[in-house]
Amino acid sequence: MLTLPPGFQRTISVFSTAFRKDVWPKALLLITGAIICPGSRTVCNLLRSIGLQAERCFPKYHRLLSQDKWSARRLSGVLLKLLADVFVGPGEALVFGFDDTIERRWGAKIKKRGIYRDPVRSSKSHFVKCSGLRWLSLMLLTGLPWLEAGVFWALPVLTALCPSERFYKSRGKQPKKLTDWARQLITWLSRNATALNRPIYLTGDGTFAVYELLMHAQSLDIGMIVRMKLNARLFHLPPQKWPESKPGPKPPKGKRLLDMKKRLTDKRIKWTRVIFSEWYGKRHKEMLITSGVAIWHRNNEVMVKVKWVLVKDPEGGLEPVLLACTDTELSAEKIVSFFVRRWRVEVTFAEVRRHLGVESQRQWSDLAIERSTPCLMALFSIVCLMANTLHQRCAIQPNVTAWYRKTGVTFSDVLSAVRLEIWRKAELSISHFQPHVGSYSAKIRHLWFLLTQAVA
């Protein structure tokens, strides 16, 4: 039976406080199986991968997801603190990104499934629908020791299931929007990250450019950075001095700002040239930015003070981008650099599908569904934590081939390094007289079993 090496167990031992003593060993075995397993991440495949295909009490491992009592939110809080302590330097800001994704799942017993727009296959002129579960994931955007300077990864921390509108209507309840779930994630982030005593910033796309979300983040002292439309209702700040001779109260806003589309071609606007390490796949891209402080206004009760940043390509090949941040003291360069990190979120979604088996699990009970996908998402971060212990001893190198010369480390390299360490430290001895020979032969047989399972 394969088990995690002692070094890896010490890395994730902090999670054991959230489980009962009889549940934590089962969780360790399933984590090992999820890392080693080459195919779909069903519980049965995980047991086969670690050598428990002859286990007659296999239902107890299914009960870990469907019946055992443990809190995923509590584990996410532990994971957040662990990632911040290991990968983020002391005093540095914590930058997060959140986005939604569709897990393509079918089945009559999946009650919270819905039909949504497929963001991968759809375009501005072509609309594609897909059926599945919608997840909203909060990720820490940070650099890692084996990455180049200026390169960041998105490490999942908390993933929440957002049921479909049909699910709420079938139960006579008011549908809960995606922005409502985002509001809850912001509240959770404030409660768990404030104790770290660091500046907190949260980035999102245009879906989360909502008055209520920005006002809520501002009230919790979280700097929220979102992408806005170029025709957003932005106004100048109200005048500091209001003549007493004028009747009526002081206005909450000034005149409306110059239209952003006109600002792009207005020669009176002063632009600053900034070189970003990464911009839509281009390295060391030069862009022009201009910024200011304004009031994003809907009415006298719904308004938020933001710092806006307009970015345009001097070559004219890329579309202009308008960003808004609730922290008006943050520099324009920092706002853009923090937002650029958010693009790694989509890469993480693709990696967990390709390497960690998201969309391949087969749970049908509501609680098992709500636990399995967040656990596989968090496994991405756990593998990086394990790889950090290896990198301290020997630098992780990319797997280079004759036809593909990689210049940087990808998640497949990190996962293969962790898998190799598990195999090196595995003890599968079957002989008391020749323990080493027996262990090698058992390893070869088990590895042959995994290869045949992967091919099948």
C-alpha cells in the first residue's frame, strides 16, 4: 500500500485538526491516491492506485465524502494561512482572484446542475450552451520559488458550488445570483485573511463589476480590482468647498468625466509608459496608462469611490482596458500588475481538469458532490506545498524533450516530481528475508498495474 512520505505528511499535518482521529488516515490515503492516480478520480480508482483493490471495507472511504463530519470551509482557512506563510513574503500584499467555471456533469441525481453559457467554446458572434455544475473559486495569486520573476500561479483556496436558477425555483426559493455568492466569499476572505495583518486585494473580471460588491469590499477594508466598461458612469469628486450662499445640500458628486473612448484619442491626456512582465501571453509588453479618482454613481444611495486606470496599446493591436480599484491610495502600476495576475486563474482551471481529474469523479449524493470538486481544486495547492519541500533540497527542473524545449516549470513537472518522491519513499516489502528485493518487485508490479490502468 502506497503512503505519503514523512516529509509530505509533516507539510499537510496541520489539516489533521479538522478531522476526527479515525477519519484523518482515510483522508491521507485518498490524497495519496488522487496524486498517484493516472485516470478518473473516482474513489474506487484511488483505492486501486494505492494498492487497496482487495480492501473489503471499501465503503468507509466513500463515507469520507458523503457522511463523515468535517468542514471544508475550516480546511480552506487552514490552507489559506499555510499558503500565505510559505509562498508570500512577510509584509507583502495578499492578491486573490476569483472566477467561475463550469464542471460538465450529467446525471438525474445531480440536483444543482444547470445550463449555462460555455465560456471556452463561445465567442462574441457564437453562443454555445453546456450542462453542468457552476463553481466559484477563490485563488491566491502569488509567485513560487521555482518560477521566474514576474511569473505567478493561481493557487485555489476556497471553491463554492453555485446552484442553478432552476434548483431554487423548484424549491420555491428566491434564486441566488453569482454576485451573491461572491459577496459571501468576500466576507469569508475578510474573516480569515485579516488575522494575517497584510493588505488584501481581490481581482475579478467584468462579471463582478457591481456597485454592491465594491461597496461591500470597501467596507471590509479589501481592495477590489475589477474590469469595467468604457461607458461606466464615472463622475468627478464633489467640490471640497461649497459656497454657503448656494441653497441646498452639498452635492455627492461633481461633473461627469470625459468619456473614456474620447479620452483614448484626446491629445490633452497625459499617458505614462509602463512595461509589464506579462500581458495576454506577451512578455515585457509596453503599455500606456492614465488614471484618476472618481465616483462610480448610480444614485445618491448607491455610489462608490474608486481609482480608475485606463490602459491602451501604443501599437493599437490590443483593445483598451478600464480598471477600477476601491483602494484609491494604490498606485496605477500596482493596480494593473495585480489585475494581470488574474489571468492565471483560467490556466489553473485547465490544469486541474487535465492532471487532477476534475469532471471525472462519479459522486451522486449532494454532500459528496459539494466536497469532491473543491478537494480536487485544493489538491493543486497541496501539490505545490509538497513540491516546495523538494525544491528546497534540489531545484525542480522542467521535463525537456527533443521536440519541446520548455523554458519554465509547469504544473505537470511539479506533479511528476511529487509522484516520483512518493515512489522513491514507498515501502512495499513482501519478504522478511529479502526486504529490499521484495520491495522492488512489489513496486514494479504496482507500477505495471498503474500503467495498464492508464492505457485502458
